[in-house]
Amino acid sequence: MKKFRKLVEVGPIGLQPWAEEKLNDYASEIIRFDTLPESEEELVERIGDADAILVRTLPLVPASVLSRCSELKYVGMCCSLYSKESANVDIDYAEKHGITVYGIRDYGDKGVTEFVVYALVRILHGYDWPMWRKRPQEITGLKIGFVGFGTSGQMTARLLKEMGAEITYYARSVKEDCENEGMHYQALPELLEQSEVVITCLNKGVILLHEEEFRHLGNGKIMINTSIGPASDMAALKNWISDGSNIFVSDTAGGVGDIYQDVKGWKNVLCPDVSAGMTEEAYDLMSKKVLDNIEKKLTAM
């Protein structure tokens, strides 16, 4: 298998130590930066004449950077790649100019699932949290609707169903295997109206909940956002949270969005601001998938 001539980690990557060591098998020279570049000019200087780089969700790597790095042949995204539109790398430009871009997916889902269960149990039972209803309530029989139903959504739904929840989902397509397991598709307005708990599991940059959707959702509900970023229009979400009968949950401030500082500390907002998906096991899986992508590229060279 060939090697890259020069591989640059253009900022903090987060690979496990064993994976950093393994990189020596894939590149003759490795340069690492543990801070983010402060400008595009600095990013171009860091990349220099490298034929491969590794990058996380930051910094942005637009066409204006890629066009100035003539030796670059590979960009390894050490983060989730859901779509070209949501990526921090200009994949369209890269594809047109012979630069391969590989990203990864599905490495932090189990931690997200555990966070959802933690949040629900804490709220339903009133464990160090204002109890949702007059008496403690089990997940059994709880009507939970998922907005977005990819890998993490389905994993979470299956666990909650095992605990007795009634599961519905809204997605771009009907999931036949999930239907066979007793989880059923609903149109978004009906799902919002009929669910007691709504869990959003959308791709980065996808905003589906606006004023009209919150009218369908109504009050006295719990919403848990597990998307990488916001899933709702900010003004509409803040207005919904302002009704004290509603509870909003997100693991990170990024999932709350621009209104985080406004609602931080509100009694009906649960946000520890810690990425639930980035566990020790997730870093292991992320590292393995990043190395697998590098091997895939080198094998094809």
C-alpha cells in the first residue's frame, strides 16, 4: 500500500493515541496542529504542499482554500458527513478538482441514546428536577414521536420501545423494518399533536420546526433535540419554551442554538452542554473509521 507524502492535521482532531501512532504507516511526514487557524491564510500556510489533511467540524475548508493547495489529493473529515451542503469542506469543488473527501458517520449514537433515557427518567420521576406531572411516570405507555429517523433515532426508538413507549416517527421515507417492529410513520402535524415527547434527530442544518409546527405541538410537552445543531426556528422555539409547562432538552448549547444565553438557567431547560455522543467508545470508533477511510484512499491510489 502506498503512503501519503505529507499529512497535516490542520487543527485539533481527537484521534485516540493508538490511531495517531498508526498514522505513521500511512504518511512519510505528519504535521500536527493543536489549535485552530485564525484565518484562511493561516490554514493555507498550514496545508502548504501536503497531499493529505485531516480536519474536524472546524475550520471551514472552502474552495478559496482548496484552490490554493495544488498538491492536495485527500481530505479526511474526522466528523460526521451527512451531506455536501452541511459539510465544512467544499466537497463540490474538491470533486471537480481531483480531491477525495471522505467523512464518517454513526460513531456516537449509543451515547446519545443513553442521554435521552437519562433526561427522560430525570424529568419523569423528578430526580433532582421539577417533576413533569403530579406523580412519577414511567416510560411505559409514553407517546414518543421522532422527527428524523436515521441511525441514532432508530437506535433510541428501539430502546425506548423495549421500555414500553409507543413510538411514531416522521422521516423522508417509511422504514419498513421499523413498521414491522411496531413503530409507525405519521405526518408531521399529527405526530406533533399526538406525541407527549418529541425527539428531533435531524441532519446538521435541517430546520423543520417553525411557528406552525409549534402550534401543532402545543403545550405540556417535552422536546429533546439530539441533532448536531438546532432543529427549530429560534424565535418559535423560545416562544414555546416560554410557556412553563414545556420542557426543552439538548446535550449541547449548539443544539439550543442562538437562544442559548437567553434560556440558559431556565427551570424548564435541561442542557449540560456536553456532547453526549463523544464517549471513550465513540472516540475509538471515530478513530477506526478515520483510519479505514485513509486505507481506502491509499489502496485506490
